[in-house]
Amino acid sequence: MRDVTSPSAAGGAARPDLRPDPETVTSVSELGYQLRLLRLAAGAPTLRRMEAWAAEGGTSLPRSTISNAMSGRHLPALSTVLAFVSVCGCPAHEISRWRAAWQRAYADRYMHSSDPVRSAPHVTAAPPGDGGAEAADEVDAEATDGVLAARIASLPLVQSAERLTALGPHRAAAILTALGAGPASARMALMPHEQTRTILVVMTPDLAAECMARWNEERVLSLVSDMAEDAAAARMTELPQATAAGLLIRMTASKRNTILTFLAPHLVSRLLAELSDDDALELLRTMDVRMAARVWSDRLLRLLLACADTAWAVDVLNAKDPGSLFPMLERATDEERFATFRMVDPEQRGELIRFIEPDEPRYWGWMKAIGKDSVTEAIEALEPAHAADVLALARQTWGPSFPDPRQ
């Protein structure tokens, strides 16, 4: 992380007395204020210097973008906020607080506000008895969504999209919902990116996903990547699994990691099934160890054993509930099974051994393959009641003379 504690020509000394607090952010204006405060706390580096620092780290952060972010008038992209706080020297554990602050500002701007509805001109046929002349009629801002939807649906696609773009996202979403997924997706395909993204967030996740499923993956990836992660996850949950898996693997690692925290473990397991071994392992490696341990898939064991990062794979196996890991071992090959027993720590090994049924002759071979030394280590690592279970199993396997290592 960049050191911003000493004075430089690019700015003054850091100001520890200034304490920006992203937890207080509930709106775009408050986000801008806290970003301004953060820059001052970092010694007020010039915008040019901040742009250069970001470039050194491989990130684009133009001066105009920095200025807009601090203005409190424009909602910056999440990537802008993360780059901003990074060049201001925020420690890694603070990044998640700024991410959450951006999400609250995003929600306030697009999901919980009441957008004004602008009227839009609409040409209709003259009423009977008017001699066939055409008259201009202005769409009533107070018209019901159903009436307005019918009027907009009668326009050519391009003109219809333009009228929807002129409306606030909540009203536009309501009208598009009334039109249905097919007509809605056709019109949103012609609308600006930001307006489309906002409407998809305002829409119910199932309808938004039905619309997105009709577009090419590039467009969907761009839209989902610009959404707050919880909103993106809700809509990806409704997409076809192959589509959602393809989107996840193409996202940046940081975006993917945050979205995964909002997805149910059983869904993540199904998405893994849609990916090649290499992509599935990449997705797993993005996850927190505890999240990866919750994945339920027979394939998980094979992927972990093949992972080049052995330390990470061991952490996942040790974090996995033994009651869910043991059934995977039952269905694994002998080689995979015994490799797993060798990899896990003694306590986890002992918990797994406790699931072995001595009345099943085929399990006796498990004990012998695990080996006396490994079983002894497991007994030493377990709490007394569980250790007694493993010791009893060991004595059934090797005879009553098997020593209790705790004595």
C-alpha cells in the first residue's frame, strides 16, 4: 500500500486528525464528501499525482474522474472508488468498508429514490370526425403504467427506446415490466448502458434475468459488472446456469469474489459443474476458504487434490465439515481417498475416521491404508470422547493391544 505519511511536492503531510468514515455514507453527496476528506487525510495529493500513482498500479484514474467522484453530484463507478481509496493509502482491511459505502450510495440513487417522470410527446391518430387530420398529443405523466406502456408499445422501436430513456428508471422499469420480457429486452437493447443497468436493478431479478438472457454475453457482462454486487448476484441467480458460470469466470477476480459471497453454496456448486476443470479451479481459488469449503460437489475433491497451491487446498479440506467430506471420500478413488487423509490435519483426519463403520469389511482396508502412525496422531489431536471412538476403531482393526497414545 502506498505510503502517504510524509510530505512531498505532490501534496502536504498526512492529516491523522482527519478521519474519513465510509460507514456514514448513505448518499452520493456523502460519498463525495468522504472521498474529499480521505484525500485531505492523505496529504491532499494533486489530481495529477493521484492519476500517476494509479497508472503505476496498472489502473486508469483520470483527473476528471477523480474530480467528479469528489463532487458529490455524480455517482462514480465502483472501480473508481476502489482506485481512489487505494492511491490514498487505505489499508486492505478498509477497502470493504468503502465498497459497502458505494453500494449504499448506489442504492440511494437508483433503488430507493423517487425519480421525476418527464412527459414525452406522442403522435396519435385524430379522433373520429376530425377529418383524418393528425394531432400531437403529449403523454400524460400521470397516466397509469398500463396506459403509458400501450402508448409506448405503439411507437417504432428506436422512438420507443428514446421515450423510455427520457423517463426516470423506476417509471421506465414499470412500463417495461408491463410490456413483458421480449418487448422490454428489445427496447433496452437500444438504450444507453447506464440507463439499462439502472432499470435492470429496479426490475425484479427474474424479469431482469429474462431480459438479459436475450442479449449477447458481452453486453450482459458489462451490465452485471457495473451493478452493486448484491444486485448482480440476485440477477445472476435467475440466469441459466451456463450463462451465469460464463459471466463469473470472465469477471475481474475482485468483482467475482464479492458476488460469490451473495450466492448460495448450492448454486455455486451447480455453476462449477458448468465449467472446465481449469475454470472451476480458478473460480474456487477466488473464494474465501470457508466459502470454498461449503461447496458440495464430488468434483471438489479432485480439483483440490490437483491444485498447485497445496497450502490453500489443505486449508479448504480442513475447513470442510467432516460430515460432508466423508461422503465424497466414499465415492472417491482409493488414491484420492488416501491422499486426502494424508493432507488433512490430525484432528480433521480423526473426525473423518469416526465415520468409518467397522461392520463394513471394506472399511478395514481404509484404516490399514491410513496407517497406525496417522491414526495415533488423530487420537492425540481429538477431544477425549472423540478420541475414544477412534481408539476403539483402531483396536478393532489392529487388535486390543493398540496403545492409547494419551497415556
